[in-house]
Amino acid sequence: MSAPRNILVVAHTGRTDSLEAAVTVCQQLLAAGAVPVLARTERADLVAHCPDLDDQLAILHETVATTELELVIVLGGDGTILRAAEVVRGCSAPLLGINLGHVGFLAESERDDLSEAVRRALLRDYLVEERMALAVRVKLGDAVIYETWALNEATVEKSSRERMLEVVIEVDGRPLSSFGCDGVVMSTPTGSTAYAFSGGGPIVWPTLDALLLVPLSAHALFARPLVVGPDSSLAVEVLARTGGAAVLCADGRRVHDLPPGSRVVVRRSPVPVRLARLHSGPFTDRLVNKFHLPVTGWRGPAGRE
């Protein structure tokens, strides 16, 4: 007897369109003999919306462990995908994002392709792409007081609107510059199109292994975005003269207060995030499509490059 095909469905069930999409996906999975798995609260929302699904949906961490998952289907924007990545962190099941949000850079398909995406998922007709993640450590003196991870970015930001954050930035354990700012973003290539992009950082192709550091509204002559190799470390030290606490935020989800004198050290995590890809097109096309970039008039390269 073959093992059950457990497929986790993650959706923003507080939105009607996402709830209805989740019902459609679960029905399609059940029709193919797969087992839809949901978190307990999301399962309750789904059953309340469609009582026929009761007793047909498995519960994550109760009837199915993350190690038993084959795939994670995520319905929503990048925020929902980041939440799903947190739920299955360290699990080998890849994430297949179907965009119900706005830009949806991490998503692989759009709302109109929902049934086709699920069909291909059931056929295992996808490639798995591994994306670099960050290992984040907070130190106060010699003590490690907090550890987390991030797929997009780890940011050190001021916690008070009235105060400027005073920091020293470091690369590979050596100080590079000190300045006042609103914050500092330390990002992966995946996160280069997220908060780092909003802060004026470069877009880095996800096939490149690198770490980014982008100061936010820095009061300094030298506070340019930095790109370093994957084996380097980045650090932000919150100076005691800041006069108030700062805050660390990982992927906009995991928050930790930073007392003056603390250091946030970021390195490449040994555990990547696995994304299921249905399309193998170039990242350039993804940028054009997601940002609606103007390419009218392009006639292609004349001859071989």
C-alpha cells in the first residue's frame, strides 16, 4: 500500500477569495486521492465555509507531521508564502505559491492558473529551486540572547519615531562605518525585490549567492548599499548613545527588541528554503511582468551576443 500524499494548503482564510480558492484546491486534491492538510484554525474556517469538507481534511502537527508532507500549496501573496515557510522551516517539502495578492514575487502562478497549477503539482511536474536563507543571531556582550532566520531580510530599525538609530555596520567582523539612520536591511537575493528594494538597494538575481546590506535614510556621506559574498558575515551594532531600544524584524514576522549595545549578526543559513517552480523562464521576464516594466519597442539582440 502506497503512502498517503499529504499536501499542506496554506491560505489567508480571513479573505473570501482566498477561502474559496482553498476550498477549490482541497476538492481537487481529494478527487485525485491526495490528503489536504491544514493548520487547525484554517481547517475550522474552511469547514465553516464548506461543511462537506469536514472529516476529509488532516490537521498539521496532529494527524500529519511536517516530515510527512510532500508539498505545500500556498494561496496568497508573498506574506502568506513567508508564513508558510516559517510553518515548515527545515522540512523538505517545497512551497508552491499561487498569487492571490498584488506583486507576489515568490509566487509561481497567478489566480487564473489555479486548477492547472494543482494538476501539475499532483503530477509532480515541477522543479525544486533552493533559495538562500539567513541565520540571524543577536549578541549582547559575549552572550547570544536571540536567534532566528529569514528568507527575505532581517532589519534593524528604530522603535521610536522621534529618535534616530545610531549604528555601526560591520563586514566580516570589521567595522565599516557609523551613522544615524532609520534602520538597516540585511537581505538575501530573494529579498532584494522586497524591503531592500524599497530602501534603494540593488536587485540581485536569485541564482547569485550573496548578502546585501541597505541603510535606510542614513545621515552619512558613506552609507551606500553593499553586496558581499555568501561566506561573509554582516553585522549591525546598536550604539549605546541611541538612547532607546531598537527592534529586529525577520521577514516582517518575527520581532525582537534590541537593547543599546546589542549586535545583530547575519550569515548564510545552512538550511535553504525550497520553492516549487512550474516555469523555467528567465528572472528578467519575472521582473518585467511583476513590475510592469516598459519594454515596448524592443526587437531583440541583432545577431549573437
